[in-house]
Amino acid sequence: MSIKKQIEKLISKIDGAEVSICKNEKLGDYTIATFKCKGAEQEILKVLDPKNSIGLISSVSVVGPYINIFVNEKEAFELYKKEPKSLNNIGKGQTVCLDFSSVNVAKQMHIGHLGTTAIGNSLALIHKALGYNVVRINYLGDYGTQFGILVLGVKMFGCNLDSLEEINALYVKMNKLVDEDKELFEKAKEQSALIESGDKENCQIYNKIKKTTIDDVLPLYEKLNIKFDDWNGEEYYSHKCEDVKKLMLAKGLLEDEKGALVIDLGDDNKKAIFRSDGASVYITRDIATILDRKEKYKYAKNIYVVATEQNLHFKNLFAIMEKIEPNKFGQLKHVAYGMVRLTTGAISTRSGNVLKLSDVINTAIEKASERTSNKDVANQVAIGAVLFSTLCNERLRDVVFDFNKVLSFEGETAPYIQYTNARINSILEKSGKAVSVSDYQGFKPLIKLLDSFNATVVKAAEDCEPCYISRLLLDISAEFNKFYANFKVAENAERIELCKMVQSVLQKGLGLLGISAPHKM
């Protein structure tokens, strides 16, 4: 049982009493807000009397509307030692579908994909650690008029279809042309229709573009140590839209509006599900996706890691699924994240204002290599720095991507946490002569943070916020380095044991963020 839970057990019969870590360590280690349990102050003081806590609590005091609690360092350390370090297996027998990264065919992954890729991968790792069966899904953006535009461009200008860079350049060029020439845009729509109808030449060009895109991104995912179980995208689900139509018509959910089939979501909100020409729209394919995933994976949660720009889309989508059949489709959750912008302005593949994600990572590796000759360490530090740049903040915050800040190895960064782990390795290697002196001075700040790790991971899964783990690891690292500066660590067996505890949590936490922990730096 954790230290916090031990205190909670003592006050479990008092309604409204909640224990939290005291923010001001001079006032206490833990605190209870008495305004949440009015009239119970004396009862709380009685049950928390040091005589009733088997030595854990050293003193209790009332400070304004709070009851503050100090715990004994030795007892806190001994209690934490006994606590099971494995995470709660709360997801056993349940499946989570995690839809993230979402490669757009014919486009190179840019810095705007960092948020969905880093957050999605971390959430997959967190849920897996909690016992869930995790299905990682890369929902390809492989459907729409843009492919007719590309095919037309290939026919007009030619293109090396083995080079995604050349395909991408053609995409930018053609979008400028069709924006200026309506007739050219109509021709592009004709080429798109030919792809959908199975035209041999157009499908051959389209499929080659799709293959080149996948071949281009796989090495990047390999560097990031990310794998996917499902690559079905829009094009795959476009063939399942007739099933959507039959289901929704059978349930009386669609009404004709000038030839289009729409659903009324109330409050003057009608969403087209099929256009007047009978074609599906984006949300139709998403409905087909949910129907397919529920049948295929029997998921408990279906989580989409997609930018805030799609908030309304997912609100409408989930409302439609409730109308199709209430409570059938499990927990549908949109994990929104803030937009990433360059210092030069908004990212736009159409205009060519992008910073390729592969370039970011390669440059990071180059800079890390200036500090170490070990290639593996340079890779681990660089990739950790890039991933952490988005995982250290609340996901809804917008970010202006500053190359120098992202690659800084000072302050609140992954390399700082990695270095703390490497420092502990060095300490452990020198600790052969450590003796037990039963000195627990300075242990409490670290023990309290370590003790909160498991609960933090559970909360990170519930709120889909990997930054909870990131911030805790930064706090642990800062507290450990303070501890290391103030005490002789390598000569004391109890302190060495504490070092091992700190290292275990740092390594677990980094692992849940998709970041490696180099042995030396």
C-alpha cells in the first residue's frame, strides 16, 4: 500500500476527506482540505494522531482550512519498499483502438505530425502497461480529389514516382495551377473519378504513389520505434459506405434534402452523409470505420489523436453513432492537441511551408553526436529530445516550433532526465563499499514523488495526458540531483537503495513516453 493510500485508509470513514501532496513542503508532506468535509476536523485529527499510524505519521497540524501531515522518513521509505511496483492491471481483457499519426499519401511527414505521433504512441504504451490489448491504427489519408490532381500532374509533366520528394513537389505545383484554372480543376476531378471506377492507368499511378509514401515513412517509424497493427485508411472504408447507408436508412436516420441524404442532429445541425450525386463524404467513411473496428476488435475504447481543428467533426461523429445505437460503440474519445506552427508561419503542404519530421530528427542526431561519439546514445538522446518537446506540455497548448529550443539539452528536457538516469548508473558502479548507516535524511521529497508514480500513470491514461508522466519525471530528476548535491550517496547503503528506486521509476516513465534511457551519457 502506498504512503498516500495508507493515510487515506485511516480517514476512509470520513466523507469528503481527500489526501494530496502538500505543495509547500515546509508546511507538511500531505494535506487534507477541511472545507471539503466540514465539521469533521476533530475526527480527522483524532484518527491521524501519530499513535494511530504505526509510526508513519510524525505530526499533524491545522493551517487555515487545511490539516497538514508530516510523515517519518524511515517509515515512509520502508513502506514504499514494500509497495508492489507493478502497475495496476486495470485494462485486462479490454481492447483499446488508438488512431494516430495518420500518414497522408503523397505527402512527407512534417513537424505538424509530431503531436499526433508522439502523443498517440505514448498513450499506446501507457494503456499497454495498464494491461489493455492495444491496436495501433495508422488511418491513411488516401482518398479524394487531390489524387486526381496528382494523376493529372503526372500525365502533364511526368514524375519520378519512386521519389516522395518529387511527388510532393508536384503536389505543390499542381495545387497552384488548379487554384488558378477552374477548367484544370474539373479535369482533375475527372481523373479522381477514374481512380474510383478502377481505371487501370490511373489506379496504377495512384497505387505507386501510395506504395512510395509507405516506403518513405517506415524508416522514420523504425527510428521512433513505432509499429502499427492496422493501416486501413479512407480508400478502404469508401467501399463500406453502402453498408452505412443501408443501416442508417433502416433505422430511419436519413432524410432527403435536395437529393442529398442528411441526418438531423438537432439545434439546426444537419450533417450530409451522402451527397446529391450519391457519393460519400468524410464523415460517412468515419462512420464505416467505427462500425468495422467495433466488429473486428470488440474494443472498449476507440481513441482518435487528432488536432483541435477537428473538434466539431468528432462531436458530430460521436453524436451520429449514439443515434445509430446508444451505448453500443464503447468509449469514443477525441484526444485533441494544439497546433504546431513554424517561426515562419502556419504549416501548409499546399504552399510548401513545411519542416520535414525526418529532417528534424536527423538534425537532432547530428547535434547530439557533437556531444558523444557513441552513435546509439546520440540517437537515443536526439529522438528523446524531439518526442519530449511535445510530451512535456499539456496537449491542448499550441506550439511555435523553435528548432533551437527543441534541441536544447538543458532545463526541462528529455536529455536532462536521461542524464539523471546515467548519473545513477555511475553511482551504482562506484557503490561496492557502501555500508548501512540507517540515515534517511533527505529521503522524503523523493519518496513522495516515487510513491505517486502508479497513480500518475493511471491518471495519464484516464485523461489521455502523457505530460502528467513527463512533469513527474522532471520533478523526480530535479529532486534527485538536489539530493545528490547535498549528501554523499555512494557510501550509504540506504541511499544506494533509494537511487535504485529512483532509476526504476525514471526508466519506466521514459519507456511510457517512448523514450530510451541510455546507460551512459
